[in-house]
Amino acid sequence: MATDVVVLAAGKGTRMKSSLPKVLHCLAGRPLLQHVVDAANSLQTPRVIIVTGHESDKVRSEIKGTDLCYVEQQLQLGTAHAVQQALPLVRCDATVLILYGDVPLIQPDTIQAMVDLAADGSLVLLTAVLDDPSGYGRIIRNSAKAVTAIVEQKDATPEQLGICEVNTGVLALPAAKLKNWLPAIDNNNAQQEYYLTDIIALAHEDNCKIKTSQPLFPQEIEGVNNRSQLSRLERYYQRQYSERLMMAGITIADPDRLDVRGKLTAGTDNFIDINVLFEGNVDLGNNIHIGPNCVIIDSCIGDGVEIKANSIVEGSMIGPGCVVGPFARLRTGTEMAENAKIGNFVETKKSILGKGTKINHLSYVGDASLGANVNVGAGTITCNYDGVNKYQTVIGDNAFIGSNTSLVAPVNIGKDATVGAGSTITCNVADDELGLTRAEQRNIQGWKRPTKKIHPSSN
Ligand code: UD1
Ligand code: CA
């Protein structure tokens, strides 16, 4: 059966104190609403209908997913009113699942279980038993333990306030029933809002079976209203991510000092030191050692690689056995074949390093292709940019580039060629040649350095 997911995301989020709509604030590098949409997209044949309010254009342009549609709720008159806006897009034969754009950690397994339970025409509520239920709607059950209604905190009697089973807001039910009941809801309550929760009593009156199901962990149903709550969910998410990595065979120096904003896939026997950040899609092989304070973004790292402290690696492919850092910056398009080395204070961009090639210190190599076993001396710069265009530098196998060399691209250095230290190379150097542009040294005998004149009065 098809599932239509309605995501409520019209709230202003005043307590975030932000010009950004609340649901676009990020958890683990992804907007809150994106987490919810991704969970919804994990269901079979979902259509995801997002109810937006303020700044809906911004929301639309940020959120990605399959079969997404948007409806606008101009005035926030309550959760039932919000769902009402989505009804025209809900397919009559679907199961409808209601989710919230500011409840980001809802799990695919939890919502799949609810959709399955609703397949027989039941209404399914996600409920939780909390030590402190304040603020939440309370689940009312009769003597046979059947759910008969939900009462909001502000409308509850003192006796009802003592109930610890709460409404998480998440529910699933057949579309046809939702379309029947929703118009019957009024705003005759303490907040003068149209409460979606009022459909529970309507379902009970209609003898519709009401089932309840529970989340896997309490944070799954926590909403974000302010930045403090956001940070708590962020830490929970990151800690869980670290736990999964450790169970999969990765040693993490401190699981509270590792952040993954995206997806990290990894083999075994990797070691990750403190304060490491992964972003986007990162793939690690086996036996990799990552030193402290590294940032690794959208990269693929081969077996046995060592990335030393304080290195930044982005959009790069690092082959097996390579060594990077400390303090290296690999920018997009850096590809290192096996056993290559990029050392301290080296920046690379769109550059290919052949097997065993080394750029050990203080260099910039951009738009370059280096063969195998090339040695690039300290302070080598590829001058790849004339202010308008970018040009290539090509260096053959076993070439030796002396320290403090400027390679003015486009330029080719041949195989086994040598460039003398301090050269500015503007013409190609052929295989086995020495290229040298160094001015000849002059020594001046008896040269006296200027000396400071000392006046007695100034002492
Ligand atoms: C709601 C439930 C309550 C439950 C709680 C769980 C109702 C009436 N109450 O209360 O039983 O315990 O969630 O957190 O449903 N929204 C809109 N448009 C509106 C109103 C709300 O999009 O007109 C969105 C909000 O942005 C928010 C969500 O719906 O993300 C919940 O609305 P809110 O008013 O905060 O409901 P609660 O009072 O928390
Ligand atoms: Ca409310």
C-alpha cells in the first residue's frame, strides 16, 4: 500500500531566535527537516507532503528528496488545520503518516512498524511513557486499557495531568478515515487551536481500532524548540554514530570528540584520534591512522594510510600506504597513488601524484600531474594561474624538483629530469635534462655590513 507522509513544518520557531526557519537549522550537517524527509523516503512508495509556513521558498530550495510536494499554511491555526492543508494531495487509498519537521531523529524502523500496524485500517499512535510528561498531550485509556482520547496539557484535569503516557504527535491511519474525521474538528479548547489529537476521540466513537506503538529510544521523539535542545540531540546523534563505528571495528580515542556530518563507511582496525570531523561521504579502508584535529570531507582513503595531525582533506582519493600531514591541505581533485607522501604545509588542488611521489614540505601544487617517484623539494610552487586562466604542470617519473622552484604553467618536466633549486621554470625541461635559471653567485670580498652609529647623548 502507498504511504503519504505529511510533515508539519509551518511553525515559526521563535525560540531559536534566528532569521533561518527552525526546520532548516542543521543537525549533523543536515537540516532538521531533511532528517525527517530522509526517514520518510525510506518507506515504500512514499509521497512526502511538507506543510510550510514562513519562508517556504527557502525551505523548498534547501530540502531534497523523492516525490516531495509542498503546501502552505498561511496562519498556524493548529495541527489539525495544518494537516487539512495537505489533504488535497493525500491519495484516498494511502496510509497517512504524520511527522514533524522539528523532530529529527525519528527512525525508519519506528515509522515502518506504524505503517504496517495501520494496514488493517487501524489508527496507530506513537506514545511514550515519560517520568516528566509536562507539556505533552496525555493518552486517555478506558478500564479495558483501550485508547479513547488525547487531552492536551492545557485542557487536562489535575487527574489527567498525572498520566505519564504521552502523545508524541506521530500517528498513522488510513487516508479515507482522516479525510472523514478532520472536518469535524473544532477549535473549542484552551488554545483555540484545531487539535489533530481530537481525531482520537472521533476514531474511538467510530469504533475504529486504536493501536499504540513506542519509539526505540526517547530522543527519537524529542522536538527542537531552541538551540540548547538542538545541541543535546546533536551530541546524542554523534555519540550513537561513534558507538556504531566502534562496534564495527574502529578505535576512537574519544567518542565524544568525533563528529560525522554525513556518512562514514569504514573497514576495520582504523584508529581515529581526538577532534576529528568527517563531512559528506567519506570512505575509509582498513588499518588507517587519523591523527588529532583532522577534517576529512568527501574523500576516499586507502588501506594503511596515515593522516597526521591538523590536516584537511577534501574531495580527494588517497591510495594505500600514503602519508599525509601534519598540517597538510588536500583540496578537491587531489589523487595520490600508493605510498605517495604530502607533508607539512603543503597545499594541493586538482593534482595527481604517482606511486611513491613525495611533496614533503611547504609547497603549492595545483592543476598538476606528477608521475611515479617524483621528489618535489621544499617551497616549490606551481604557478597555475595568470589571473584569468588555469594551466597544467606535468612532471614525468623520477623527476627531481629542487627547493624553492616556481614552475610557471603550462610547463612539462620530463622523466628523470632535474630542476635546480631556486629556478623559475617557464620552458619545458626534456627527459634527463637539468633545468636551471639560477643567477650566478657573486662573492664580494671584505664586504662590511652597515653599523649603527651610537651617540653618547642617546644612551
Ligand atoms: C503537539 C500535540 C501533543 C503532543 C506534542 C508532542 C496537538 C494538538 N498536540 O503539541 O499532543 O504531545 O505535539 O510534541 O497536536 N504546526 C504547524 N501548524 C500549526 C500548528 C503546529 O505546522 O498550525 C507544527 C509545528 O511547527 C510543530 C508541530 O506542528 O512542529 C507541533 O505543534 P505544536 O503547536 O508545537 O504542538 P504541541 O503543543 O507541542
Ligand atoms: Ca501548541
